[in-house]
Amino acid sequence: MKGSSKPRAGAVRKAKGKQVGSGGQGRQALEGKGPTPKAEDRAWHPAGKRKAAQERYAASGGKGGKPAGKVAGQGSRSGAPRGASGASRRSKSGDESEIVTGRNSVVEALRTRIPATTLYVAARIEMDDRVKEAMKIATNRGIPILEVMRPELDRLAGEGGVHQGLALKVPPYEYAHPIELLDEIIASDETPLFVALDGITDARNLGAIIRSTAAFGGQGVIVPQRRSVGVNAGAWKTSAGAAARVPVAMASNLTQTLKALKERGVFVLGLDGDGDVSLPGLSWAERPIVIVVGSEGKGLSRLVAETCDAIVSIPISAATESLNAGIAASVTLYEISKLRAGK
């Protein structure tokens, strides 16, 4: 109604509950959260990770790697474990036999006693020393030799494959279990030295890392089940036979596997150009170690980097932006091998 002093409905906000004044409500915010904790007391800080690693090392009696008991997800060889800390010993589902092609690659694979089921030889092939040696080794080992037409070899080699009249059929790779592999190394009274791959998808990098691991005293390579290359024909070829000597383990979840290894006294060192620890003279070289190598493009994933006890960098000249994964792993393995030999 015109001239009425009564407020319209909804114009006045009704108070809910007891009204109080400001009464020092901001005092707590002004007081702050106290002094900043030291770097070594912050679990996420590199110094905090180093302190935690030192405490683990001291708790293990300075030896490391000695299991205090079974970790969740660990099993025996009679029953392959399926926990988060590892994966089945069987090859990746869906994988089929691999084909190694090329005269040099086939001969080298046969020399190193790579597991093989069939040697394919092109009809009317030119018999040079490599072909003769391949056929001789296959005969001595009882590997069937099949003579096939070149179109069939072309199909086996795949698009872009160069077979030179020779191809070798290799069964699917049988992966080890990470924790079982660690137990085997500890039982043999050796100091564990593993390389774990985080996002490596190039088979040549995997083969090169397997070869370097064998050359510098490493006992195994760990690959994730997903978003990673497996042991295929390309890896066999690049490893130059080392894949027949160095076991490759598969982890269903790399982060959980690294945590399980840490619980067993293994120190996890990630490689990154911006690392807080320099590789030369690495103080942890004599301890059980797993080196984690990230992809060339993205590097270490966030969760894996947070799991590492330290991030190690390799000093390089300013003219070189970075090293590829295979070379970075080789340099690190060499430095650790040199430091261990010196002690």
C-alpha cells in the first residue's frame, strides 16, 4: 500500500542462530602456524627423503636389502603373486611370438642361446658364412629349420622389416617377479642393482638398457605392465644377447613396486636433469639400489618422482640439452659400478 512503512516480503534477511561480534575471530589467523619446520623434517622435501632413507639404512644394520618379513603382495614361485607390488611371471596378455630378422641379428641371437622355436630360411638364399653358422647352430640345438618363399618372410618381418633371407621365431618373453628377483639376489649375497623404466616406449632403449645392465653388474630390469615397451624382437636385437642373461621383471604398478622395494631396504634413485643430487661420487653407491629412468619427453611421472629417495642428475655440457634414456642409464650404471669397485 502506498505510504506504508511495512517492508515487502523477502526484503529483510532473518538472522539464523545466535549473533556474535567479531570478538577476536581473526586472532588465530594472525598468530600463524608457528615456526617453519626444518627441510629434513618435511617428508616431501628432498632433504626429508634423504633423512628417511638414512634412517631405513641405519635400521637395516647398514647392510640393506635384508627382508624383515614378507611384504603384502609377495608370493612364492609356486604361486605367482598378483598383488600391487608385482605382476604375473607370464608375458603380457595378447602378446604373440616375436620374429628376429636380419642375418647378423639372427646369428647373434643364436650364439647367445636366445630361446627360439623356428629358423626361417628363404628359398634359394645365397649361402654366406652367417647363413651357414645360423643353420649349424639351429641344427645342433634341435631348432626346426623351415625353407620358405620370400613373400612369406616379408610377411613375417612386417612392414619395413629387413630380413636378408633369415628370420628367427622367438616365443613370448616370460617375465620375472620384482620381489622374487630381489630375494634371489639377496640369497646369492650380492648387492642389488636394478634399473626400472618409467614410460619408456622405445624397444631400442630397453634393449640398450638391458645390455648396459649386464655390462656393469646389474641384476635385473623392471618394466611397468602399462604404457611401457616389453621385451620384443626389437629389444632382443638391440640387447645383443644380454636379454638372455639379464632377467626382466614386470610390475603391475610401478609406484607400488618401488614402495615395496623400499620396504626391503632398496634405495630408489630417479634420474632427472634437475635432480638435487649429483651423480659423480654418489654416496649411496654401495647400497642396494634401483635406478629409475623416465621417458625422454616427459621424464619421471609425478607419483614415481615423489616415491624416489633422491633425484640424481648427470652433469653435462650446456651445449647438450639432455641424454637419451639408454645413455643416461649406462652412465649411471658405470658410475655406480666404478664406485663399488673402489670400495
